[in-house]
Amino acid sequence: MAKKLIILLLLLLPLYSFSQGAHFRDRQMMVKSQLEPRGISHEATLKAMKTVPRHLYVPDEYQRWAYMDRPLPIGYGQTISQPYMVAYMTEIVNPGPNDRVLEIGTGSGYQAAILAEIVDQVFTIEIVPELGKRSKEILQKNYNNVHVKIADGYYGWEEEGPFDAIVVTAAAEYIPPALIKQLKEGGKMIIPVGSPFMVQQLVLVKKEDGQVFSQNLMPVRFVPFTRDD
């Protein structure tokens, strides 16, 4: 029996190696064809996008499209953002190796994984229990610097703040005050703001000298910010 198992593993190994090689090439092509030509230049972001296996963060039936520049369903009315948007939102907050970053809307876990490749600690909140448990399992299997909490992200994660950066991956009708409060002096927050199911604005928020400044960056479409009833 053991001999047959060994033979089976030897037969499957080339297929596994081919699959891993194909995914590696897909990631490199994703960066060169989708991200760099559209202005993504933050070195740490590009390296993370080349490293994190996006196909592992989407349902099996969508893995063939994992490296296309498009959002994909992940269940429960949520999506994984297109690679360009993940890269853009990461680059715009300019994360550094010593940073502590808060993410609101863990979703698939992909954005948290990208951040985990760059920064010291990632704190991510997901309100949908099923998604939170799934993402926590894959993230904590691959990273020891990611902390997942299932809760209402509107209130942030006060006990772990303040944060050097905050990344919000769902559209809010206004910027939650708790998130502004938990943003460190000199920190940046990126958040889509606008009505659900309509075109929203991706907004960059900065806190400088005790004041808060905001800047509209581009029109976007994100799933709505879900609250705990």
C-alpha cells in the first residue's frame, strides 16, 4: 500500500510542479501587463503582488480567472477586488516595513496577504462570520503577522491603534469617525465613499498636525460597507 502511494505521489508531482510554475508565470505577467503599465511603481507593492498566490484566495470555480484584472465573487455577496485596485490602494498608503495597518473588510484575505508581505503587523476585520473564518484559516497558515477579528469594522480596532495606515475595502456613505480617530498622526487612510450600488469616490484621508485632509482620487464601484444590525 505504501509503495503504491509513493508511486502515485511521484506521478502527481510533475502535474503539481507544472501548476505552480504556471501560477508563478501568471503572477509575473499580471504585474508586467496590468500594474506597471498603469503606473504602479511602489517596489514593495509590486514584489508582494508577484509573490502572493491570488488563486488561493478565490473559490475553486473562479481560479482560472484569478490573474485577470477583474473582481471575482467570493460568496455572501462579496468580491475580491481586481489586482490593479488592490495594488493601487496598497501603494497609495505607502506602507513601510515597520508599519501597523488596519484593514476593514477582510473578504477573501488577499488584500491582507499583500499588506502582510510589506508591513510589520496587519489587523483585519470582517463582519461576515463565514468569510472571516475562512480568511483567518488561510492567512494564519501563511503569516504570523496577520490578526483577524470578526466584528463590525465601523468601530475599527481601538485597542490595537493607532495605525500608520487604514485600508477600507467596502464603500461607506461617510468616513467612520472611529477610523479617523485611530489613524496615527502622519498616517493615511484609503476608503471608497458613496451610496451603495452607485459610482463612489475613492478617497485618500491624511492626518497632519492634528488636522484631517481628504482628497478624491478616482470613481470606483465597491460592495457596500456592511454594518452589524
